[in-house]
Amino acid sequence: MITDEDFPAIAAIFVVGMALPIAVALAIHDVLALYLTGGQFASLGAAAFAPLAWVVLEVRDIDRTNFLVASLVLPWIVAVGVVFVGVTTGEYPGDFQYLFGGTEGLGAYAAFYTVAGVAAVALPRGVERFTRRDGWSPAPPTVAVGLVAVLVLGSAAGGAYATVAASSASISDVEADVVDRRSNYETDGTGLVVVVEGEPTELRLTVTAPDGTTAIERLTEEDLRDGTDTVVLEDWRFDALLRAGTYEVALSALTGVTVDRTTYTIETEPTPSLRQVEVVPSNGEPTVDVPGDATRKEGTESEVQVVTVIANEGDAPGEFATRLATDGEFVTVEGVVVEPGRSGVTVVGLSDEDVERVHRENDGELEVEVVFDGEVVTTERVTLPAPETDSG
């Protein structure tokens, strides 16, 4: 039975010890996720809790039996409390997903701290037996404080080494460019390409967009084995596509100390301009003046094709779409990624059924819309050739 005298101190130890890793995870879970899974971070937090709880037990002279009983109960009460809050409010904070994932993660978290609490009681007894066997009798608080000091100093020394090793790294180039999407089912996209130079070591690259959203990428020793690494940050890593404004790029050591910093500015966001539209009938050839360096994106082969030339008048690459519609009703769409100062060509095919429907419902008139980031930028009307009819 836990005495009234010990309960407040024991409860405070567990509440603070279990709350601190949660607070850290909520604050920097995006960084932690680069190095550790939620379960790994939770187990490290519990591992650190054991020697610290040992120090508190020695300093406050808390009854070990009371603390052992509390270790078997209090972590689970905290876990049940979190579940109760989630059921009552109908949701958990989104950032909890990193540390817990679900109720099974909460159970594991409670189990980690139960084991850590038992270890905090068992450690001094193990040390006592060891020292008694060797004839060495240091004061228990001395051993506890010494163990924590060794852990702290070791961590500090490791952090200092990591910071010094990363100090020579630098950002040599930043550019908005066309990038290969990582999915095999998608076309090219846009993004920022950052070139980092330095000796093989652990680094972290952070890019902050003009709207304040950030993308964080880990660079390992293997990445920098050749002294340089090219980091591709696709536009989906930010809340918006590549926009006009200044992007802040920071390179930091494993400890979070910034070793290099630069900025990259996009003066004008991707701006599509519809240059030419041509309807090519069956067995016809397009006559539009297509620049030699234009990017082409062709749809399926069909009887009738709509060829569109779109220029990018902005300072960053953009993905523009040609959407065909009739009286606001969508027919089909095709997209193309265009670099700054260049043109892109989309060839959108229409089936016989589509051509017949457009003539039946809208006298053959079709709206060619240029779309960027979900918004129609410009529209032009064209007329489709009459559908061919069977003679027999």
C-alpha cells in the first residue's frame, strides 16, 4: 500500500517523467521521425527515466516498496486517462500518431515505464551487491548521481563531436527545377533541388517556404560518401506549389546547430500563357508552331485531337493542365510540366463518343481551359469537326 506521505512525490515523478517525452515528441516529432520510430523514442525516454528516478529516490528517501507498487499501477492509469480523453473528445491530437499510433502504442508506453520504475528500484540493489562483493562501499546517492553524470557528459561529448564534424558542410546550390516524382505512376513534377557539400557525417536540411511551411530531410554519412549530395524536395512537401517569395534553406548538425544558411527567391510564380490551340481532325497533322525545346505530353490516340501550346512566363517550373469542357461539364484533361521561359505542348485525344456528345449537347463547341493549381487561368473556345457517319 502506498502511504499518503509518499504518494504525491511518486505521482509527480511518474507524471513528469511520462509527460516530458510526450512534450518533446509533440514539439519536434517531424525531426525525431527522421532518426527514430515512435516506439524507439518512447523506449529511450523510459530508459532515461530509470536512472533519473533512482537519483530522486535516493535524494528524497522515498520508500522503495511504495515506488515499486506505483510502477505497476501509475503508468497504466496515465494510459487509461489518455484513452478516456480521446474517447470523450472524439479525437486524439494528430501529433500523437508519431509516439503512440493508437491504443496499442499507449499500452506499450505504459509498459516501458512500468519496466523503468522496477529498474529504478532494482538498480541500487544490484549496485549494492556488486560493491559489497568487491569491498567497495560508496554512498548510494553518489553512485546514482555519478551514473547520470556519465550519461550526460557522454551525450554532450557525442553532440560536440557531431557538431564539429558537420561544421565544414555547406549549401553550394539551390534551384527550382523539374524533378522526377517518386511514384512510377505519375509524370514529372516540380520542386527545389539543393546541393550539399561536406565530409561524410550526419546532417539535417530544412527548407522553409514563403508561407511558413517546412520540409526536412536527413543526410547520412552514406549520402555524403563522395563529398556531395543532391537533395530533391518535391513541391508536395510544402502546403502550396512553388510560389513567389523567399525560401530559407538551413543546414544543421545532428545536435540542431546550424552550420550553413542561405536563401532562394522566386520573383514570379509559374504563370501559364495560352499561345496556340488547334483542333486536328481524323488523319490530320498539327500545324501549330511548336518551339524545338517544348515539353510534350500526349494523350491517347483518338480520332480528334486538341493540340495546345502553353508558355511559362514565371521564374519557376510549373505543372499546367489542359482541360476540355462543354458548358462547364468536364470532358477530359492532360497536364504538362513547363520550365521557366519555355513552352509545353499537350495533345489531348477525344474518342468518337466524346465528339458526338459535344456536337449533340453543345453544337460542337468546346472550351479549352488552362488550369494551374486547380484554378482556371484562361479559356478559349474551339469547334470540333463533325463526327463521321457510317455510309452503310
